[in-house]
Amino acid sequence: MAIPAQIMRDPSAASVSRGDARRYGPALVITVCLFFLWGVANNLNDILIAQFRKAFTLSDFGTSFVQQVFYFGYFLLAVPASMVMRRFGYKAAIVTGLTLYGVGALLFYPAAQASMYQLFLLALFVIAAGLAFLETSANPLMTELGDPATAARRLNWAQAANPLGAITGILIGRFFILSGIEYDERTLATMDASARAAFYRTEVQAVAGPYVWLAALVLAFAVAAAFVAFPRGSEVAEVRSGGRFVDVFRRPRLLGAVVAQFFYVGAQVGLWSYTIRYAQANAGLGERAGADALFVSLVLFATGRFVGAGLMARLAPVRLLALFATVSLVLAGVAGTIGGPIGLYALVAASFFMSIQFPTIFAIGIEGLGPLRRAGASLIVMAIIGGAGLTALMGLVSDRAGITHAMLVPAMSFAVVLGFAIISGRSLARNG
């Protein structure tokens, strides 16, 4: 992809020296690990949706509150996270994010003891608040440390750790949360009250242990990050003066990226949130077999991330984004209209082509922003609220028209991403 002239002239786009790169090696290792850690949290939510639907006897819309609360936390904390990062640097933002993440995971224990869905939602909000700090920090850090011409490719390589975390999250849920015990309404009705209550209590408490262990891991990373040197201020390629947050609203490509990211995240979150439910309804699979379908989806997602990052050496990121968005649109459309096993295969396959969309939209959106890079990054992170809004919409469609037709919502979302890729490609060609 051609680099716009303003980037070539922008001193804030300079790369970090080799000496600094060696100095910040431990920080970069921790930063890549952050992509893994929030992948675990994000995709454990997909397991929680299936688990809470059973344990609290919720509708599809009722389970969508898991993602609504989670991504609302991202939305509310993205700008404060950016302010902390601009004022105190990357280290403060990352340590704060990891601490919030760990505290939120610990809150799963009292929530399980109380067997209260609302307390679980509070815990998820705290986790999401921490992830807002981590994503607002890690994404721009990876684009700044290196040649601006390869920012999208570099971010895709770093984000390859994210699907590995997602796969880990699904495996944790598959083996340590989902019991595989699924009673239908008739069976539950014949059980005495004490047996039914014991079943629900066991299913609720199953989520506590994995989250307590996750909290210990995350808090250990917080301690490690506190003792590691991170770039800050003029040490990284950013001029902190001369950029006001309000100025980002004068950048059309950035605003387009915000819209595209809203719909992309909504499509990804909604598609994965309801994969288990879709597998149960369309292929007659149990919850654990449905989790296996989700596992395969994430393996394809991880594979697509590596393949896509490699293809960017030969194909402009914006063109690859258009291609992958097109195929995702078609596959989601098949899942939303044909259904059955074929629909499930299409749904699983779509994950391969979703792989490069988030980091590529992100990199295209903040390209050439100079001193506005961090503010622009926080605005794109706020767009993650799409994971709440579109997942809720899918829940409503599912409750009224069936889970199959709910997959038309992601199909519509991929059409928006495709439009962004086409418009951005033309803009970059004019400015190149």
C-alpha cells in the first residue's frame, strides 16, 4: 500500500532506533502477551453465554447482556484510558488495565457463591474496563514501533497472539466450565426442587475456578509490567503537543474506520457468541460439540491471521481487507439463509476471513494521524461497543425469527466493512 505523503513528512511517524528496540524488548514481549490475555477473556464470554443460558434459564436476548455489559465497559473507558496513556505513558495504562482485569476475574468467585447473574455482569464490566486500557495502549504501540509502511502488517503479526488466547479461552470453557449435562424442560419439571436447585448451583459455580486462576496469571503480568521499561512521550514516535482530541473528528478516514470497526466487532462478537446455539439448533449438537465447532472457528481465525499477514507482503492491506470482507459476507449470508449443517460449515469458515479485519481497519484508520494517533486509537476502541449493540440485535432476531436468520446481522455488518475498504482504497490511491 502506498504511503500518503503526509506520513512521509510527519516526524511523528519516525521509527524507533535499534538501540531503543533492544531496550524495549521485554516491554514488547509483554505487549504481545496482552493480545493473548484479552483473547482469553473475550472468548470465554462465548462459553459464558451458553453456560448462563442453562444455569439461569435465560432467553437468547437475556444472554446477550454478557456482551452488552462487556463492550459497554470498553466504550466508557476507552477515552479515559487514552487520557491516562497520554498523561502518564504506556506503563501506567498497561498496569492499570491488567489490575482491573485481574480484579474483575476475582469477582467471579463471590458472584458464583451468591449465584447472581447481575454480579457476574458487574465482574465482566470490570474486566472490560481493564481491557479498554490494554487495547488502547497495545494497538498504537505496535503501529508506532517500526516503519510506518509496515504498520498494518506488524499489527497483524502481533494480533496473531489474540486468536491463540481465544482458542485457549474456548478450551478452558470446554473442559472446565461446560459440564455437557443438558436437561430439557420436561426433565427439569419432573425433578424435585432441591435437585433442580443443586443442578443450577453446580452449573453456576463451575465458572469460578477458571476465572480465579486467570486472575492470578493476569495480576502476575501486572507486577512484571510495573518493573519493565516502556516507551513514553518523545521516546516513541509521537509528538504529544499540537494534537487535540477534537481534531480527530476532522479526519474522514478515521471516522470511516470507527464505523467499520463498530460493525466488524459486532459481527465477530455476535457470530462467535451464538455459534454454540447455532450448532445446537442447526446440526443437533450438544453444548460441548458446539464448543468444538467454535474451537475450529478460532483455529481457522488464527490461521487466517498468519496467512493474511503473509499476504500483505504482496497485496495492499486495504485490498486484502476488501477481499476478506466479501467472502465473510457471502459465508454469513449462507449461514443466515440456508441453515442446517451447510450453514454451520459456512459459519465456521467465515472465521478464517474475519482474521485480518480488526487490525487492518485499525491500522488504516490511524495511518497518518501523527500526534493524533493515540486519540484516534481510543476512538476506534470505543467502536467496540458494536459488540454490545449488534449481539443484542442478534438475540432479539433469534428470539423472534430463529438463530439461523440472526446470522444475517453479521452479513450486513461485513457489507459495511467492504464499503469502508473500497472507499479507503480510493482515498489512498488519490493521496499516494
